[in-house]
Amino acid sequence: MEKRSDYVLWFEECDLSSIPLVGGKNASLGELLKAQIPVPPGFAVTTKAYNLFLEQGGIKKDIFKLLDGIKANDMDSGEAASKTIRSLIENTEVCDDLQDYIGEFYRRLSKRCNVPAVPAAVRSSATAEDLPGASFAGQQDTFLWIRGMDGILTHVKKCWSSLFTSRAIYYRAKMGFPHEAVEISVGVQKMANAWVAGVMFTLNPATGDRATVAIDANWGFGESVVSGECTPDNFLVNKITDEVIRKTVSHKTILYTREPVSHSVIKQTVPAERSDIQCV
């Protein structure tokens, strides 16, 4: 095995120069920390770890052989290849050395948070999420409220396999983007038990105005906003004056939260008394 930093890195060790190793999402989390913006702690399982897993598992050639027959105008071929590849990845054992690295960092993360088997978000971070003329963002999976080493390893593999969803395969074929040119890292990050969550754009996505921050928010975890399952409250805020320029309070029907007994994420109906009031 090579040195530890080839396979696992704390977010504090990541920055934009690390994108080939940790992907866009993990690199951005590292940049936020360097800017002293509060970010829940965590670590990145690198693209080198992903490649080592494929090579030591003996499945790399099989995967790319299955992808050779994909046609940009044939979604059915992509669907069949996706099912086979994802099953192959999720049923292949992670080698002992990688298990040790990931396990040690998860134990350190739990100790750092003072929570045994700390609940974590296991997040995909691809190396090609936003490029000129193509956007790969949102094509890979994220899993919330994962606890224990077995759960972390299982969902790291699920994130790796999500590089080969039928949608991702079809999009790369359509854009003429080589499948082998995209690699994936995985972030393991302390779960925020959010009462309200959402997405903030540091410019107005509709106009490109850099003086405006756009915020979409809903009750519970941010999954309902990111997935588009709800119509969130929307706010436009002027960066210079901190003035709320526009506010739209929506009728919010669903939320994601933690089930207290099973410690799993569940979808619930928003209580009637909260469905039409401002969440932030």
C-alpha cells in the first residue's frame, strides 16, 4: 500500500487542486473550511482508493467491457449494463488495507464528534461534476444517516456503483465523454440533524447576478429540496446590504427526517400547522 493520503484525506487536507483525487464536492468542502465557514467534519475516500478497489477486486476490465457496447441512442443497453455493473461493484469485497484506512478514519471522526458510531452522510464526489458544455452534477448517489463501519463500507460501495447509473452512462455516451475519464471519490461527513435545510447559490442562478444570494429551503433534511420532491421557500438576499429582496413562501407537503427508533431517514408529510409558514 502507498501512503495513507493516497486513499483517505480529512476535508481540511482538500482544496481545488485536489479535484482529481477527491472530486468536486469534497474539494469544495475543503475550500469552505479554509475560508473558516462552519462545515460538519468528515473525510474523503479518494479516487485512488476507488481504482485500487476495482483492480484488487478484479472487476475493472469486466466493467469497461460492458460499457463498450453502449450506444448513445439506446437507453435499454445502458439500463442492462448499469444493473450488471452496480451489482458487480456492490458484491465485491473491499480489500483489508482499504477497510483499515476507512475504518480508522471513521473511528477518529466518531471520537472527534464525541458520538459512538457517529451518524454520517455518505456522499458521492465525482471528478467531472461541472464542465464547460456538460454538467454531471447530481447524477451520483448520496446516503443519509449511516451508522457503523459495516454501513459505511456498504454505502461507500453504493456511491462507487452510482457512477454507473443508467442515467449517468447514457449522459456520458450522449455527450461523447469517455467513461474511463470520470472517477469517483466518496465523502463521509458527520450528519447534521437539521430542523430546516436547503440549498444556497452564491449568485442568482436565474440572472447570474453576483450581488445576490439565492436560498431554497424546506423543513427537515435537505434531501427534499435537492431531489426536487418539494416546492421550497425561496429567498433572494442582497450580499451588500443583507436585505431580503424577494421572499416566496410555498405550500410544503413533504419533509425528510430521522426515525428515532431505527435511526433511519424517513419521508413524512409536513404537519398542517407548518406547511404554509416560512421555514427559515
